[in-house]
Amino acid sequence: DNYGYLTWEWALGLRGYSYPLVLASIYKALQLLAKDDVQLLIWVPRLAQAVLAAFADVKLYSLVRHLENAETAKCVYFCQLCSWFTWYSCTRTLTNTTETILTIFALSYYPIKSSKMGSSCKYLALVALAVVIRPTAVIPWIPLVFSHFLKEQRKADLILHNCIPVGLVTVGTSLIIDRVFFGEWVLVQLNFLKFNVLQNLGTFYGSHPWHWYFTQGLPVILGTHLPFFIHGCVLAPKRYRIFLMAVIWTVLVYSMLSHKEFRFIYPVLPFCVFFCGYSLKHLKAWKKAAASFLLLSNLIPALYTGLIHQRGTLDVMSHIQQLCSNSDQSHAFVFIMMPCHSTPFYSHVHCPLKMRFLQCPPDLTGNGSYIDEADVFYSNPLGWLNKEFYNDTLLPSHLIFFSVLEQEISSFLALKGYEKIATIFHTHVPQGRVGSHIYIYRKK
């Protein structure tokens, strides 16, 4: 129906179409079955992601069983299923999630000493696929591929018959898919590298000290698995050092980039879980107590972050969605006054409703004094609103914002005749521009 929204990354060719194409195919299938109602559009991709994550968990189990034995495999599997961060992330349609799942699949074909499952072509193809979806997927695999290369007797064979063909096929396919949708030749992986590494423009979205992943990132993701991880690293035989190398190397590389997020190091979690399981298996007398501790200490954060924490930005979408079925849909205009990309957009609305949110593309012109729309708005919300909506005919029918903003713009709301129609819980720990609740105001 020609409505929707493309973020600035697509204009720059920083994102490839290969991964969205999978989700678009699901949407297309639903449309052909005349089942494309909004609830299915929201839930089916999540379910597909969950099924993939479940397959990956089983793959991890069978890998450890081949490398070690059934008992160690059970312990690793248990640690994986306990991890609060896995619960939190594995059903999200983030590229990081798919990158992690493909990393587990690839690992199950990686030729480790004493592994009977090794297949160079299979694991390299899965790694290449992960790199097409998210270029950073290459980072954890650099030490692994390098180690494989050093041990391989037939080095020329590995490069000529495996690496080069796999690389050409995956990058070629990705190039063709992007050519079709962009309408020109775009090498997304190169653009991604230029933007995030060479120009370091990711810092626009916040920067952290170099040690953040070591002092906060990894400890938070691992949670109560941390002592088991350390214990497992000490215990595990030499042949698994390469897994630890992959973890340390990945965290070091990401530490060099100033923009840091928890989800970026999600792909090393399965490696860490391997050591946790190894530790758990060797805690002979304490095994039951340790397992109970892991389960209980992870269940609470998993349930809290999955069901309660920061849920308002999703809940608010069902209120917006109701405007689609109203007769005055054509007159409705929803303005989301929140830090940018706080809420989903048309994927959760699925009708040509007029919507707008505060923009925050980074400056690509090299202008030193550049400030994005969201920052301009937050520096003086009242002044911005009066200037933007100088004429009453331009006013949105619905305003959506965090509770922290209400006080500041109350005079505008009263003057223009807005009334509060909904209060939605968001978080117990409001900070900065993010409030504890979300308010929906409607123009009378």
C-alpha cells in the first residue's frame, strides 16, 4: 500500500536486504493466505526466531556430546537454557540474534581436535551467511578460522576449494539481492566497515570507556554464570583454549569502538556457556546446589526483563493500532515525542495511519555544530512545539510521550485542547528522557 518508513541507514546502504527479505517472505506468505492481520505480523517473526534459537540450543547440546560426553552436554545445555540474557534476546528479530544462532550452527561443524563432525565447507558457509546478515559476525571467527588454517595440512585446498568458493557465492548472492532492492550496486559490508570503524560515526549514539565490556558488558550478560565461567576456563583442557581466545579477542575488538551495547557481544555467550557447563559438571557434590542457584538467580531477571521492564513502548502500539479500525483513521495523526526509535512503527500498526517521530540521523556532512531533531526538541520542548505547530491545522490528533515531559509542555497541552486518554506503565527505573510511564493525549 506504499506506506512505511525507511531509516537513514538504508539511504546510506549500511544495511543489506538479505535478512529483511526472510521476514518479508513470511509477511508475503501471510498475505497470500489472507492471514496478514497485525497480531500475526508481530508474532510470526518472533516465533520463527524462537524456533531457530531452539534448534541452535539442541545443536549446542549435540556438539558438546560429540566433543565430551552426554553429562557435560547436559550441563552446558542447562546453563544455556538458564541464561537470562538468552531468554531476553533469543526471540528478538535483531540481526545480533541471528548472528548468534548462526555462530552456534557453524561451531557444530568447526573442526576441533577429536571432533568427528568437522566440515570446513559447512562451517565456512554458515559464517559467511552470518557476515552477510551482520558484518561484525566475522570478529569471533577470526581466531577460529586462523587456528583451523594453521592446523590444516592441505592449506591450499582449504583456501581454493572452501574459503574462496564459499566467499564468492555468499557475497555474490548478497550483492545481487541488494542490487535488486537498492537499484544499484552496493557493497553493504564495506559501507558498514567505513561507517562504524573508519569514520567511527557510531559514537553519535553514545560512547563508553574502553573497559566497559570487561567491567559491565560481559559481567551483566553472564550474570550469575560469571563464577562458573571463570572456573570452567581454568578447568577446561587445552584444546578448548581457542573458544576462550574467541571470547577475549571479540571483547577486545569491540572495546576499541567507542559505541558499545550489550547485544553486540551476544554472539560470544554460547562460548562462555560452554565453560560454565564444564565447570558445573565438575562440581561433583555441589552440582545440585549450583544448578538450583543458577536456575533461580536467572529466572527472576529473565521474567522481569522479558515481561515487565521497558514494556510500555510496545504496549502503546496496541492503542495506536486501534485508530486503524476507527472511522476517523484518515484524520488521525500520531506524533511520538520520545527519544528516537523508542517504539516500533508500521510493523505494529499495519494500516496507512499518519505517524511521525523525532528524527536522529547522524551528521554525514562533517558539520561540527550539527544537532539532530530529537536533541533540538529536548533542549526546549515547549518552544519547539509552538514553532513546529504554529498553525492549529498542523496539530497532531494524538501525542505520545514519556511522563517526564508532561510538566514541561503542560501549557501547550492545555492551550491546544489536549486531554490524557491513557497511562501506560514502562519501567521501574526511569532515567533521563525515559519516564516511568507513557502518556497518550488526544485532541478534543
